[in-house]
Amino acid sequence: MKKNNPDISIIVPAYNAEKHISKCLNSLLSQTKKELEFIIINDGSTDQTEKIIKSFSDKRLIYFKNKNQGIGKTRNFGIEKATGQYIMFLDSDDYLVSTACEVLFTAAQKNSLDLVIADFYKKYPQSLEEIHTPDFAISSLKENPDIITEYLNPWAKLYNRKMLIDNNIKFVENLKYEDAPFIIKALCTAKKIGKVNECLNYYVIHSNSETTIRDERCFDILKIITIIRNYTQDKDYLKEKIDKLTVRIITNYTIQQRMQKDKKIAQKFINEAFLYLKENVPDYKDNKYYANRGFLRRTIEKNKTLTQLYCLLYR
């Protein structure tokens, strides 16, 4: 008898994840929905990650060990190996609410959705924050372009696998921030997008993690934005949103240079970022992104010299 394919494939890249992988995998094995497969990809770990993964014996857990290739290529490998009707992504230091798969799958099936978006938790070392993004009626991105400005994380989502495969939607490889173009392409392609107003994913932020520390890879964000702008340049309905997204991302990353380990890199990035804005969004100082910023904050964020001074003073 032919084995039925699972309803959902959950792809988990793991690199030196010995401190967190057990909690991640336990959250998968405790899902109330059972028709699942877990594709765990060891991306060249040098710690005890492999030993811990192999200590789990559930037959739904499918393990691969590759040389270190980076998260973009690893996630793409997972997509190739997945057999489920839908795909989810989970980072190896994050974990799911026990009902996550059941809630997302039910929403997708009930409304024939290509992409389902959920709310999530931000788990800090000493606190927990609920992140509730704006609700919206079932729609496409063309019908509701606002969706693109709020939902650029790959996790806390359910994707129709056929949609990803048929449209060759993949993660950017060999660049940091590889997930944003993937999400943009998925959102543009999905015919029906829905929202679940429940926090289903714990996004864990560690002290001194890549979320809180900047290094020379910050320049990758300019390449990523270029990929997004090139992909959407023929989609007039997105122009205002993409310009706003460009301003938001670059502004966030210029201000975050206060956390840059090397102040020369910080100053160089700020110079290049403001040049990028000038060339690609010439009227960026009038962008709607700044409308809800306080007077002092937006004054600093719009001005290269003030941004550089701020980042030097508040290191």
C-alpha cells in the first residue's frame, strides 16, 4: 500500500544548536496534529547537535547531515526533500505552540489558502512579548498591498508546497537576510492569503545574538533590497509599499549601527545606505514611514550626519 504524504513538512536547519535543539524538536513531537514530517538538516555543526537529534527516534523525523552551506541553501534543500501538502519553517532555537500545525492547517483547508500567516511570541532571556500584526480579510497581495509591510519573517507561516515548487520560489543563497525576498515572492504569488490571530511560534532572542549585534555582513541588506526592488519593479500596485519598505529597512539598519562592533564599518554602512536611498527613493525624506516617528527621532533618521553622530555617541 502506498504511503500517504504528510499534510505538513516542517523544515528545521540546525547549526551548532546543541543548547536549544531538544526544546525545538520536543515542540514538534508534541503537536496535536499528527500527519506531519520533520525535516531536520544539520548544516555542518561541530558541537553535539547531531548526537542530540539522533537521540530522538520518532519515525516522522527525517535527518540530513550536510557540510556547512548557510541557512538559505539549507532551507532550499529542505524544500526539495519535503513531501507535505504544506511547508513550515522553524529555526532550531525556536519552538511551536502545541496546536500550531493544527490551527494553520485547518485555516488553509477551510479557505483553500496558499499562504497562512500567524502571530508569534518574542521570547527574550527575561521576558515574553506577544506580537500581533494587523488582521486582514482573505485576499491576495494585489488586493491588499499592505500585507507586504508587516510579515517578512519566514516562520509563523504555512506555505502551499506546490505553489513554491511550481513558481521556483527559493531563498537567496550566500547572503544574510536571505528570507525577505523569499517572503516577497511567496506573497506576490499566493492567490489567497489568510491570517490566524493566534501566537503560534516562539521566536527566541538571545543575548549577543545576530538580532542584537551587527557586523560587516550588514552590507548584504543593500543587496537584498535590490533583489526585492528588481523583482517587484513591474508591479505598480506595490511601488509605494516597496519604497516604504526600503526606507524602513535602511533606516532601521543605519540606526542599528550603534551596535556595530567596528565603528569604521558603521560609518561606511551609513554612508552607503544614505547614498542608496538618494539613488533609489529620491524623495525618501517625505516617505510615509516617518509619519509616526517622533520629531527628534525622524530628524535624526533622515539625516546622515546626525545618524552617524548618534551611532558614535550611543555605542
